[in-house]
Amino acid sequence: MRRTILSSMFGLLLLCCAGISWGDNPDRELKRSGGIDRTTWIDHDKQPITQPPEWESNYYTGMFRQAITDPLSHAFDIPDKLLIIPRSLGAKTEREAVNVNAFDEVPNSSWFTNRNHLKAIPPNELRKGPTEVVLPKKPWTIKHAKAGGQTAGFQIKDADGKKWLIKLDPAGYPQLVSGADMVSRTLFWAAGYNVPNNQPVRFRREDLKIDEDLLKGNEDGEQMRESDLAAVLERGARFPDSSYSALASLFIPGEVLGAPSMQKRRPGDANDWYTHNHRRELRGMYVLASWLNSWDAKDQNFLDVFVPTTKDSLGHVDHYVLDVGASLGAAGMGAREPWHGYENTIDWGWMARRLVTLGFTVEPWRHAHGDPGIPAVGNFESAAYRPEQFKTLQEQPAFRAMSDRDGYWGAKIVASFSRDQIAAAIDAGGYEDPKAKQYLLKTLMERREKVMRYWFREVAPLDFFEIKDGRLKFHDLAQDVGITGPREYLVQIDSEGKDDDKSGAYRLKSPELPLDNITSDATHLELHLSIAGSKAKPVKVELSRTAGADWVVTWIRHG
Amino acid sequence: MFPKYCRLHGFLIVGLFLAAWVAVPARANMASSVGDSTNSTGFGDTTWTAPDPPGSEDPSQPGPRVAEPDRDPTWETALRTPFRVVFFPMRLLARGMELGFKQFGGELMSPKPPSPGVKVGVGIYAGSANDVAIGPTVKARDFLIPDSKFGLFAGWSITDHRRIKLTESIADRQPIGFRLIGSYDLKPNRRFFGIGNDTPESQRSYFRLEDINAEGSLLFGSSPLQQVRLVGGYSAMTAKSGWKAEPLLTEVFPRETVPGYGGSTHELQYGATGDFAMINNDVVPSLGVHLRTELRQFQGIRESDPDFNQWLFEGRGYVPVFAPRRVIAVRAAWAGVKPLAGSAEMPFYRLAHNEGALAFAGYSSRRFHDNQLAILRAEYRWELWERREWTLDAVALYELTEVAPFSSAFTWDKRRTAYGGGFRLGLSDRSNVRLDLAKGDEGLHLTLRIGNIF
């Protein structure tokens, strides 16, 4: 009897697990008319769907999960420990990102659009960002208080009837958060992510009026009296002429669905095929966030918006990087705290190190002296910066899942920004202090170099392969960006076809490989390219002959 | 045609010119080394275009996807399923805790500034691990009296510990303020081991203590660390046969050998207490001195009630070890009671004993009773975690303690020692949380304390 009960319970548990896994599988709703094409540069994920229900990743649940549950789960993840054995024998058990095309790139989608690393954005366009510069026209009517976040502010309707969120810079630090947000969001946009239309603004008390309903107390029980507004403004930074320094963020058009979870898909979104922590653009974002010191990249700083596109209210979900103000040297309350970017809020690893060393361990951030005495910059530096040691406040599941391949892709995007482009992004911050601009440019360039040196040492930065004049040509990105001189490359070739005698290893003195000299009869080549004398992981490139006997690149994988 | 030296000079000049012609662009290249490749046409330039960049096709048009939806590989599912089944209860527990944190996390992590008005809720009081009380709370701010705070908690624990506590403070954190505390506390299983430093642990017994207390304080000084308090109030205590634990006191000690057992005492008390701190950080001091004192006189209301003085002198000192995050902290405390001339006999429950702020590391609470009590403790504290106003320190401690009937009876030979470690979470200048595991002469003891403790 007891055995029967136990067996039934076991079976029930299995059914529950199976049910959970089936219930979580969106395949049943998918439209598969377009099929799968690994060579596509467009991931067609904006197919018309009904509006998904509002669902938001909860901040406190996420905090508890990432601080307590996940570390414990990982500590007691027995299968993961078992996999150490095959891993030590060379088996690859880590899961690579899913939404990657045959050329090791991320196709355009509702999350990401290939921009600067494939076609450089002219600096004057980059400075403008995603849209033409539109500023909130005064006077501003305050409709609501600002909910959440550390910065003070309010929601307004401008003289043109547009809705904006106004975020004040912290008292004593004019242009600190607004400047950091503008620089970072401009670079995030140029990298390929969707960002809102933000603008740095300055205003005076007389530019504001409190909405009549809000003054009396609106239907939601919300009230803002003159004294409440004075208290909000008290927390804001002012310029020498007494005007306030702030960031204005235009409301994103569409129906707000809430913050997505980086750990799973959005419920009800049939276009959302890939678990978010297996998306390349979210994993590789780590490198960009590390470069820009975007230390608060939590779920709540992303936003999903439903955009109706048809008459019958069908539409798709767009995914935005919403708030990157906590970056560079900025924090909501003032200059960034020294440990921001170096430790999680609850960092068990560092706590354990301090415990066993009786507090005598010296954390890297204690050596990071990043306060140049410029209020608009806050606390930002490059000397102690180590690109691979960057940490966000809450550990991001997508960042944790990042592989070397994803990291290399992120580094490629960071490396694609030229000095002129970075200067243009800093210009978008509207800094009034020229010292702030100079310091940020110098620091970002130094950090960029560290990012490139680290990742291009891990993975051979050989990219952008093309067949030209019977040769396979490629770029050595490290050489292109000037961190190394001319060098030699090693190619291991495996061929398929009538004549495979030419299979073997070759040494190249320049980034090109004459194909016809190597093999005349092969129909398929598999090349493993590496850098002579370097331990960087090689690049795998596959070539096939077309019907017209021309070679085409069919597959690329870095690392 | 030209003299030899002219030809030589000519070659030199041409050579130098050529060298300069080659070197200048080389220098220019060096200057535009890392990333400053504006003038070249490679990757990372402002004119860069990758070979065959993607077109601008709209993802909303019908078309293919780049990959199938992702799911766990079959081998991984097969490997993980047995563990998922085994750990299913833990996952349920974790999800439950996450839901709880979703509900109360905001209040815990980002408490909103208190707003005026009356609020009713549920409160928890943890006396010890098995003495967790839950009950209703009423909190009011600026209710009837401006700049006032009112609090009422009534709780009943799983060990039948009943507690009611009322607090009212007016002009808190002002130069002059007032505080009223009233409490009723009934615990049916308080410990008693006998009176003196040498009582054996095997004499552990239990009794019921009912404690009613009301105290008003006039506060001078806005900071609790720089404050003098004039206090006065009423105290009634009753010690009788207990329950929820065995053996009972009368099963271990003859009734007549335990002064005050079976009866009650009613006292009026008055006096002064104070804190005088010169420390560099109110929550986690690393340098400075903190002196504390309490002087009270108790007057029995009835003839059978004792008249006595009660005192506490305490000093705390802090010295950093090369950095404020590593601190050596020392504490010395001397507390006691002294009956006045002609007083009735002191009941055992009003003697000095190790409990609350005077707890001994490595010994159970109320392990020792006597007229006087002394504590000497040294700690090494080091910071593990610091976020905003919260700081978690690890602590290694060594403590000497003793109780004695009078001051000259304290002897080095009779000292009790304990050593151990723990954690100290600094919350505010009034409150911190300590979890200590210490080994005394009688074994290991785990203690959890919350309040204004060392």
C-alpha cells in the first residue's frame, strides 16, 4: 500500500514536471509558415499576434532569486558537477546562443538591429540617436509623481500634449545621470538595441504647473501639493543660474507590457521563440555594459511594448533597453559607489573571500580611484578596470550564460566604435563642462582598448570573410583597430570532393587565402583559422562551391 | 661633374629626405594607434562597411526565422529529471520564499518614510529560536500628539510566552523628548540554576515569571548615543510554578532556599541613565569610546518588598586595524544590585543575571544569578558586506565573565571564559542584530539578539 502511494506520488510529480515543461512550450502557437533559414539576416519575429497579457518581472522576486535561490541552486546543481567529467575530456556541454545565423551574427529582430559593426554610423547621425532631437515644449504640466528608481522626478505632459518622464540629476551633480544616460543610450542604440527618445533638459520652477486633479488628489488617490513638488525639486541638481538639470524621456508609443525576464520568454508572445538568456544580443550585451560600466542592468531596466500594426489590433512586441542612467560614473543618488560594477548587491564570492582572509583581502575597487573632481562625471575610471570582472548589481541570467563566442561578438561591437563616434555620443550628453567631455572620451577609449585586448586574446578576431578574385579574404580586427601589427595566420584545411590531397595546414602572411591554388576539385572546405603564436580560440569557416563553381562562405563560428 | 663630397652630401640629403618622408606617416600612424583610426578604412573606422551587410528588410514581413525555438537537449533533460524530482520540494519552498519577498521585499529593502495616521498589522517577536511570537500590532504616527510615535504589540509564542508592549515617544530625536514604555511579559519556562558563580549546569530548572513594567523617561539629547535620561516608573514581578518545561524549580531546589519564589514584589523606581559616545560611526564604529551608565533606586511599595539600588557601568572601545573595515572592539561591563539598609530580602529574580544586553557568550540566558555581574570582552570584527546603511561584520570573540555577591568577591580564578565567532548586522544607532556561536566551559551556545547591543 505504502509503495503504491509512493509510486503514485512519484508519477504525479513526473506528470507535474512534464506538464510544466509542456505548458511552458510555445511551439503549439507558433506560425511556422516562414520556416527556418540559418543564413537569414532577418529573424522575422514581428508577425501579427494578439496583445499578450501584461506581465512584469518582479524586482524583489528577481533580487531574491538572483541573490539567494540561484546561488544555492548552482551550488547544489549535481548534474552540472557531473558534467565536469565530460567537459574535462573536451566535450562541449555549455549551450551556445540560439538566434545566431550561419555567419555567427545576430539577425535583425524586434530586439536588435545590426548597426555600427556592420555599417559605421556617421558621427553626426550617431549624435542624434534613434530619432530627430525633440525636446519637451514648455510649460510642463505634472500629471504624476515618478514611481520607482532612486532619482527624483515626475511625469509631465508638454505644451504639445506629449508625455515625458522627467528624471532630475541628483543634488550637487548637474548632468551626472542625464549625461551618463545620454552617452550610454546613444552607444546602446548605435550598437543595435532599441532605446527610448531621451534628451538632457534644463528648466525652472516657473516652467512647471501641477495638474489640477493631481493637486486636489486624483482618482488613484495620488496627490501632489506645492510642498511635495518643492521636496522633489530639493533633491534635484541645479546649474549656477538656478535652473534644474534633468533628463526627459519621451513615452514609448504602444501598450506597455512591463519588464521582461532575462530568464525566460514572455508569456503570450508567440513570436518570442528563444529563452532570453539564450539570445546572443542579451548575452553579448555584457561586454557593452562592462565597457560603459552599466552596473544596474536588471530586468526592470528593460521594457516590452506591444505595437498594434493592423486594423484588427494585431501587432507585435518591441523590446527596449529602457534605463542606462546608472552607468559611467553615475548613480541615482550621486557619484557611483566604488564597488558598483565590481560586486553584486549580495556577492557571496567576495563575502567568502573576506571571511576567510579575516578582512585582509583587497578588492580591486579599492584601487579604483575614479573621481576626477568633475561633478558631471562622478566616479569613473579605467586604470583598475578589468573587462571580464565587471558585475551588475543583480546577476543577469543572460550575462551568466555568455560564452566566449558571445563575448567576442560583444567585443566586436565595442571595437567598432571609433574615437569620433564615441566623441559624438559624449556630445549627445550635452555636457557644459569641457573637462567632462575630455575625461569621458579618454576613459572610454582606454576602457575600449582593454575590452579589445582581453576578448581578442581569448578568441581570434578574424572576421568578415568574403571571396574575392578566387581568394578568401578576411579582416584581422585587432590589426584594423591598431592594437597589433601585421602577423601571420595558421589555417587547417579539411576538404571534401574528388581531390582531397590538399588537406593540411598552411601559414598565411596576410589575411587572405588563395583558394584555387590550394584545392581545385574540392566541393566543400572546412577551415580552422588561428593566429600564429597566439592561444586565442580559432575561427571555423566553411566554404562550398556553387553550381557556377564559385566558392561561397556558408558557415562561420568564432571560438 | 660634382666634387666627391658634394655627391656624398647630395646622397645624404636625399637619404634624409626619403627617411623623413617614410617616417612622418609612420609617426602619424603611431599617433593614431589604438582606435584612433579615423583616416584608415578598416573595421572600427567611421567609414567602415562590412562585406555584404544585411538589407533593411522589415521583420514584420512574412519570412523565415533563424532557428527553431530552444529547448533543453534530450540528454540534459534525462540527466536532470531525477534531480528535479528529488529537489521538487526545495523548489516549491524557494518559490514560496520568492513570493514572500515579492510581497514584503519592498518594505524590507526600501522602507517608505512613515506617514501620519494609524496602521494595524501583524508583528513577530523572536525571543529565541523556539520562542517566536506572532500577534497584532498597532502603530500610529503624529496621532493626537504632534511629533509622536505610538506602538502596541501583543504576541503569543509557541512556548506560551505572552507579551504585550506599548511605547509612546514624543519629540524623538529632538533636544528634549519624552518616552513611555509599558509592558506585560509572562513566560512559563524561565531558567534558574541557583545563585552564584559555581552553580552546576545540572541544576537547570524552570519557573514562571510574570513581569509588569511601566517606565517614563525624559530625554536630553537628540542622539541616543549622546543622551541623558531621567527615568521613573513602576515594576511588579511574580515568580511561581511554571509549565512547558521540566524539571520545575521546586523539583530541584528546596523552596525555602530560593528567596522570593512563590511571591511577588511591587516597586517604584527612579534614576538616571545615559550614553556618552565619541565614535567615528554611529552604526559600525571603528574608532572611539562609548560609555554607558544606568543608576536606579527601587523602593518597595509593601513592607515585604525590597528597597535596593541597581547599576550598570559599561565602557566600549574601538580601534581600527590599519583600515576602518577591520576593528578591535573591547567591552567592559559591571552591573549589580545592592539592598538598602533595613530592606527586605532580595528576591532571586531581581538579582543581576546574564540576559539581554548582559548575556554571556557561550552560556544559556539566566545561567547565573547574583548581586553583581562583570563582563570583559574583546572582539576582532571585520567587514563582510556593506550596502547603504547596512553593514555585516564577521566577529571573533573572547569573553571573561563572572558573577559574585559583592565586588571584592570577584576573583580571577573563578572567571568563566568563552570564545567563538559570529556575525553582527549593524542597522542603526539604536539597533543591530547579532548571531554568535561561542564555546563556554559548558559547551557551545548559539545566541541571536536584536537591539542596542555591543
